[in-house]
Amino acid sequence: MKYVGFWDFDPEALDEIVRKSRLSSEERGRSPGKYPEILLGPFVIDGERRGFTVYEVKEPEQLMNVAEHYAPEMRYEFKRILETAAYAELQGVRNGD
């Protein structure tokens, strides 16, 4: 399943966020299933203290691991995304088409 992780951060904690990001990269090498695969990003929205990352998620716990790893300096909200063809198919089944 694909998810977008929308996040915001405390700009005064940027050094700690960078440290945690490096640690996360190391952990991904040692424990590849702990975190979801990053498909796109992370991207910060220019001039703001928020951004997003697109993930491929195998287990819901992977998203919890991301949020817990970066807390409290970053706050996450995850939204599942679907390709339009899959969405249309789901709508057809749901609507009886």
C-alpha cells in the first residue's frame, strides 16, 4: 500500500531531526522491515516548516515506527493513496457497476 506522510517540524530542532534521519538510514540497513520504503521525497515545502514523503508500506506498524522515531520534533499524518485505475475499480465494485 502507498501512503503519503505529511509532516511538520520544529525549525529549532533541525539539528536533532538531521541526526535522527541519519540514524533512520542506518537502521534501514540493519532492519529493512522496520520502516516503509521511501518512494518519493522527503520534500519540504519552500518557505514553510512542513513537507511530505511517499512510502510503500507492507505493515501498518512501519508508519508508527516512522512517527515515533521522529517525535517530538516532527509530527506526522499519513494518508493512503491509490492509483486512479484502482480507485475507479473500487468505486465500480462499491456502486455495483
